[in-house]
Amino acid sequence: MTSQDEKALRKQLKDDYLRAEQAASAALMPIDRDQLESLLDHVDAALEAAGGCDNTPRYTEEWAEQHGVDVDRLHEGVREFGGGCDCEVVANVDPEVVFDPVRQPPETPHG
């Protein structure tokens, strides 16, 4: 049988791993949360006006160029989260997943 201390340690190690993995993925995103939300709004509106996705990242690239963001780096960042074409960027690149920690580490009591 597993002791509570062993379970807590395993949970802490798993959480640490998940946070490190998320931080590594988020580091590939060359824009901040506000910029990502702006990108998503732009792409979503452009897709709606166009009547759908043409399976390219055309509107993502358009936004990047308008905002002085390196297109190749942005592609790398959104692909890390499942955003290949414009509709995948809108559907899969969630600011909460990109920028919010998986789980907060427990607060340590101050003694």
C-alpha cells in the first residue's frame, strides 16, 4: 500500500512536469495573451466574413504582418497548440491553455 507522503510526492512531481511542459510550449508563442486574443478575434471575424476556412493560415499571417509579429515564429507557436490553418487556430489555440498554469503549486505556509 502507498503512503500518503508517497502519493503527495508523485502528485507534486506530475504537477511539476506538467507545468514545465506547458511553460516550454508557451515559450514558443511569440505574442502575449492580449495579442493572442486579438489574433483570435481577427481570424474568427475574417473567417466569418469569408464564409469559412480555405485550409491556410492566411488571416493569421495577415494579423501578424499588421502587428509586426514574425510570421514564422507565430506559425511555430500556434502549431504547438494545434493551429495549422486559420480555423484550427480559432478552434485549438486557447489563451487559457497557452498562458494559465496547469495547476498552481500549493502555497507553503510561512512559519
